Amino acid sequence: MAADLGELLVPYMPTIRVPRTGDRVFKSECAFSFDSPESEGGLYVCMNTFLGFGREHVERHYRKTGQSVYMHLKRHVKELNRDFNGEDYEYEDEAKLVIFPDHFEIPLPNIEELPALVSESVTIACDAVLNASSAYKKQEPESWEEEIQVSKHARSLRQLDNDVRIPPNGWKCQKCEMRENLWLNLTDGAVLCGKWFFDGSGGNGHALEHFRETKYPLAVKLDTITPDGADVYSFEEEEAVLDPQVSEHLSHFGIDMLQMQKRVKNGHHIDNNTRTRVSEWEVIQESGMKLKAVYGSGYTGVKNLGNSCYLGTVMQVLFSIPDFQRMYVGNLQRIFDYSPLDPTGDFATQIVCDIPGFSLQHQQKGVSPRMLKALVSRGHPEFCSNRQQDAHEFLLHIINLVERNSAGSENPSDAFRFLVEERVQCCQSRRVRYTQRVDYGIQVPTPFEAATNREELLTYEAKRKEAEENMRAPPEPVRARIPFTACLQAFTEPENVPDFWSSALQAKSAGVKTCRFASFPEYLIVQIKKFTFGVDWVPKKLDVAIDVPDFLDLNRLRAAGLQASEEELPDIMPPIVLPEDTRAPEIDEAAAMQLAEMGFPLEACRKAVYYTGNMGPEMAFNWIIAHMEEPDFAEPLTLDSPMGATPLGNSPPEESVSILTSMGFPRNHSIQALKATNNNLERALDWIFTHPEVEESDTLSEMADTEPNDNTFSNANSHNDFMLSPDRETSGPRIKDGPGRYELFAFISHMGASTMSGHYVCHIKKEGRWVIYNDHKVCLSERPPKDLGYIYFYHRLPSS
């Protein structure tokens, strides 16, 4: 019998591989479903590609690839001790080879009985698969940051006694007034911008210039300071470093971020001040109530992989929306049939596989989103980590990925997209300018001054201060109760425009901006702005309860456009202010010489290095390849305007265009993207990905805005301009405008002191009843805590 089985294997021997370094072995989960070795049918691992498949999907892989030999893994659970956080198993494993299409089975212990020629090579391959690390374990080190060393300057850093104090917000570069990628020098407290990077972040390199002038070595990136530390860079060592004294160094400038100590409770990170948060945890999770568990399609939980509850709650809500169901669940078979040979890297396949609410199986223990998390977090510095994240940021990240992967097909995220009309008025001339931008939700402030229990809050604050002065126990905390109408009123209030340049006065002036809905989305996302920084830089969550309504009418916030009594601001660009110190452009001459040694003209190499932001020879080489045919390719570098300035004539900076074209994007498309995003490179990249087939249109004209918008639409004052005809779809975003009346159908709640810690759950209204999704547990809700939510989801009501 063994000889016969050996003969069966001989024709397939060339297809049986031994996993090499770098090969990922998917032996814990099916590439198309949640099947695992513990499932009833076990898991089949292809002995050539090392992809795993459940019983229902292995035949498809065989038909598509012709691979016939699979290792069948089956785990028999002998005992299960379940607690709140997970499961502990006692089990025994069984493995055998299966030959398709006839399903011949060879138990692994019997391989030694096969002929020697077959036995030796097959045994090596099987042992390698069984001993290989799971694909996810192999990916984890890639998600971790590289090992960072302690700076040699950290312990002996000299700090100047210059009375510099850094506020918790409102920072800008001291030399160019840039407000992004700002670095605080830890010696003198100077706040300056960093270099420009290809992903759109960066500045004009003033932090590096400051080091060259002063030799002050260490700087910390302002927007990375958390209770856990901060990103520190050493200009002298030219790398990211650790600063064990970063807390002391920051406190020198009034920043005290490390007073909030953390500990762990029930697997979720919380702060020591649990007294103010106990009731919140109990109320949001509906603790103490006998909740009825529900299972099945639409009621399947998502396992928490360790601080991954933000992902689970967002996916639960998204895939309760019909647009997402239709796009992915409705095309389930087509997506599977047309998936690539390696489906683990295909966005549509993994979205379908990891849809929690529509699992084809009744998973009472919840489904594991490992493959989906690995895919959607790939290349993202935060989401690829095991730290807790902001659910709202992740929601926008998923919407962006859906848009990028929906080119040429239905885009379910269209349901969230709407247009915001921004009206900016010069307070002196009274003239106005109207622009439009795309958005996917609104952020509603929490005005404490509007609290209905204001007297109670003032009394509590007085008692708290008295207890603190007398070193007594603090009083019982009081939660502010704020009407949602007050939050909405604060959202619609005019706001001052910083550094407003009036084209009517051709000078800086006071300006105010108001925002209204130019269109209403089919599904409205409302984020409550609960998180802020205290004056001591400690990030904190506002303890508020807001009476969010079940029904919402926003029709009064419909934009009206330019009125007959209003006069528009002239379409004049602000003047370009040249710096007094006009130095030669900063160029990495070593990188330029490295390229010149490859045979390229030196001046071309210098231009390549400059226009790619001194990012290294590789990026500069790509620029050279993209510009070799240009007539001025070898001409010396000439700059008509400083880096980052907006030239006259509505033309984006040539250096910005060059950077985009060096990344492989067409020149016309790059110019249009920069025009549509006010020359912001990061937004231009997003615009290119979300407008892959948009042709350049002469109808788009740039406005001299004082602060850049995500997108501007100068030719649309009417709320339905973009839905008039199919021809207009190429000149603007796709929107689904309609009435502004909504009904609440879901909300995500957060428990904890900040978005960097705590836990998320969500409540979704299904079949007329509220359901709570708390990781893998799904139950009927008895008392949904609508007043304590963080992100609310509304769907549009039909016209009456």
C-alpha cells in the first residue's frame, strides 16, 4: 500500500517545495474564510504556495492553479476553559498529505514507509511546514519599529534658561510660519519645521538649519508627545534616538506629559484615576444587566487581537450599511473567483473574508481579523502596531482604502461623501469668497459653558480645589450634561481665519469663516470632540454626556451660495514674499556625485537631488529617468520662486510637480491634483488616488485662500451641480445629495482616559432593536448609552 501511495506522489514531486527564508506559511487561517485547523473540516496548506484553505475553498485553488498536494491540518480540542479575555485549549494535532482531485490521504507518520526517494524529500518539506512560524508571527517584526539607541547627548544635554514656555497648541515655525511637521529643539525651545518628505509631510528644513547654526543636537516632534514618550531626533547622529530624560527635558519648557501613569485591567489599558471612569465602563458595556446573547449572520463578534477593538467596532458599523453589503457581500462569488493567486494581499478578498456581520458560519466565539488587520495596516506606522488607536482615524483610513480600491467600480464610501461650502468674509471690506471642499463627516465641539448642570459643575470644581489644597480625598466627580443643540450651534458659529490676506485690500486683515452643507450625504458621521490637551500637555478625555437625538434635521444648515447683496473678493493671488536671506538651495552634493558617477550630467543630478527633497539617490534616480527627455535636462538649477511658494499664474510649483511625476504619476494629472488641493502635496497624493481617471478641466480655477482646503470647487454654488449630468462627474466628486433629515442607527463608544488607551464597543440598531458588539460578544442591548458615544452614524430618511 505504501508503495502505491509513493507512486501517486511521484508525478507531483516537482511541485512540493520546502519553505525558504521569507516564505510565509499560512497554517492558522484560510485565505478566504475563518476556517482554521480547529474548524470541522480543518485547514489545507498548499505544499507549493503555502497558502491555507478551508474545505469549501481548497477545490477552487486546485482548479485555478493545478496544485494537487496539500497538507491537511486538524486540531482536536479536548478541553476548553473560557474566561472573559479568551480561550485556553488542550488539544492534539493531526496532519496528513492529501492529493487532489481524488482526495488520496497519506498520514504523516506513514511517510517513512514510502519508497526512500519519495520519503526523504517529502519528510523534509512536511517538517519545514509544521515547524515554520505562522505568517502573522513572521510579519510582526516588520510592524515593530527598528531598534533605536539612546542618544549620546541625552544625559548631558544643556538647556538654556531662557524662560521659553510651549503652549499645548497653535504652534508654527518661527521662520516660515509653517504649521506641520514641527520640531522643538530641546536646548533652546525653538520651534522649527523639518524637511519635506514624499508623503507630503515636512517643511522647509529650518530645524536642520538651526542645528547647523547653533549645534544644538536634539529635537522632539511636537505632535508625537504622549504620556509614553515622544519621537526624538539627533541632528548630529543623523538618526532617531531615545532620550531617557525626555520628561525632564520637556518639563523645562512647560510640557509635562508623563504624569499619567498607566496600568492594565481586563486586557485594556486604563489610567490610575479609575474613579472617574468606573461608571463609564459599566454604563457603556451595560455591566450588571442580563443581556441576551445573539448569534448568526449579522450578529457575529470580532475577536480582540490585543488593542484591536477600534478595528472591530468600525468594521461592524461599516458592514451594517447596505452600500458596503452590496459591494462586497453581493459580489462575494465574483470576488473569490477573480481573486489573485495570493488572495492574502487582495483588499476586496480580505474585506469579504473578514466581514464580521455576514460570516457564512455561525461563529459564537467571534471571528479573527488577523488577515484584514495585516493588510489594511501595511505601511502605516500606527495601525501596524499593537497599540490602541483612535477609531475615528481608522474609520477615515478604511474609507480612503475603499476609495483607492474601487476605481472603475461602485464605491460604497460615496455614501459618506458630501460637499462643505466655506464662506470667508473680509471684516474690513465686507467682501466674501465661497469655496467648496469634500468631507466625510462633521466634528462637533462640546461647549462646557452650555452645560445644563453648570452650577453643579462649579460647585464640584470648588470642592475639588479645596480638597487638593487641604490634601483631602477629592469629591465624587460630576459629569457635564450638554444639549446636542448647543454642540450643533457651536459647530455652526463663525470662526476667525488666522493670517487672513484680503485680496480686496491687498493686505492682511481680519477674516471670519462659516461652513455649511453644500450637499447632504446619504450616511452622516458625527464625531464628538471629546479629546483635548490640558494646559500641562496631558491628553485628556472630556467627561461629558450629550443628549444625542434619534432624529436629526439639518436642512437649515443647507448652503445658499453667493447672495445678491454680497460682493465677491477679487481673484488676486497674494504677493510672494522673498526671504531677506536668499541663500543657495540646499543640495546633498554627495548624492549628486553618486548619480554623476553613473554617467548622468552633474547639473541634472543636482536638480534631481533638489527636486526630490534630498531624500537620497534612489528617489533622485527616479526623477532623472522621468525627466531625461526634457530639453533643459542638463541645464543648471534655476529657481524662480522659493521652495513651497505659490507662483503666479495659477501654476503649481515646478518642484512639486517634479516630485509627483518622479513617483510615476502623469504630469497633467499631477498638475491638476496640485491645483485641486492648493498645492498641498499630501492632499494631492490622496486626490490622485481617488480621481484615477479624471481629465484636466479648464473650469477649475484656484482661489487665493488664506489657508489650504482639502479640495476647492470654485464653479459650484448650487447644492446639486455635481449631479446634473454624467459629464460633470469628471469635474467633481461623486455625491449622493438629498434631504438633510436623518435617523440614528449606530454609535461607537470609548472608555478610558484617551484614544491611546481604553476600549471601544459599538451599538447598532438592527431589525428595530439595539444590539451591543463588545469584541466577540454580541448581545441585545437593554439600555444603549446614547449620551456617552464618541462617533455617531445617521442614515438619511426618505422624503415625505
